Amino acid sequence: MTVTVVASLTVIERTGIHGPFNVGKLRTSFGNFGVRDTFLEELAPGEYKGSFTIAKIWPRQYATDQVVVTEVCVSVADHVIFDAESDDDGQIEHQPDPADDKPLDQPPAEKLPEPKPTDAKSQENAPDAASIAAPLATDLDDFFGNEIASLIRDRQPLKLDPTVDRLTLRKQGTRLRTELEYEFLPADQSWYPSGHPALDAKGTIKF
């Protein structure tokens, strides 16, 4: 059984042994709940208002600063974002990285090869297809898979595979945002290359 509610999701970035990660707090008319679903990895820190389909509610415990915290969490099966505001000032206490959660019904995640070093020299303009394709051709295929790599080389919109393990999705999203000059549009849960008309047409939030 699922229930769909209109609510507000706060996403805050934390840092753990695997690097930066996102945690969420879903504020509904009947209570506030922790969110640890993988889709958080594609969102930038901020406040997101939308429709959220809750599939499961459960309690979890974790230790922080020598204190055991009990939190009621929800599993979000689907969501539609109506509006977003960047850099929310809300505070969420220190939490363990969700990538370290070990569900009983999932096999251990495979390690993703680290990306090859790239030129850190900044560029004033968004890279064109040729500049992306030449030095990164093989690396993109290994890192994203052939289908997504082809879209990146052609500077086309894309969706990441949400079924990959959490650390893989996190690294892919970070690389799209910081190195390949893509922006995530929460409204349709897609990545667009910088300068794409859809970003302005749909009112994306610049994080």
C-alpha cells in the first residue's frame, strides 16, 4: 500500500568516509520523516516542494556524538517536483552515509573505477561535442556505460540509471555537474547540458 502526499523535502549535503552525500527530511501534514533513498544523490542541497509517494515507513537508529538517535524514515517510491529553492538553511544532525546501509535483499555494490584526472583549467564557455568526445571517449564509456556516454558526447539530455548502486549514482551525478557542465532539472528528473533551452524554458534552479 502506498500513499501520495504534497510535502516539502529538505536536502542537505554531509561529508563521510566516501565523500559528500545527501540526506533528506520530508515535512508532511502528519509529521516529519527522514529520507535515505538513492534519488537524493541527483539533487543539489535545497528545499523541494512536490508530490511524494510513500511506500514504506520504518524506524531506524544511529549513533552521533555518543548519543543514540531514533528516526522515523520513509521510502519514497515516486516523486514529482513542483518548485525548488537552493541552499536551504535548515539543519539536520550528523548522520551516517546512506551508502553504508546494508539492505538484506540487495547484493554488495560493485566498486566503480575512479575517473581519470582531467584538466582543471576553467573554461568560460560550455564545451562542445568535439571537445568532450576526443579526450574522454573511452573513459565515458567505462564510467557511464555506452548509451549515456554517447548522449554526453553529443551534448544531449539524459537520465541516469537509478538502479545502479548508490555510490555509482553519486559519482556519476557529481561528474556531470562539476566536470561535464550538465545541470539537473528536478521537474523532469533529467540532466541537461549547460545552455540547453529546456533549462531556461522550465525555470531550473541554478545551484
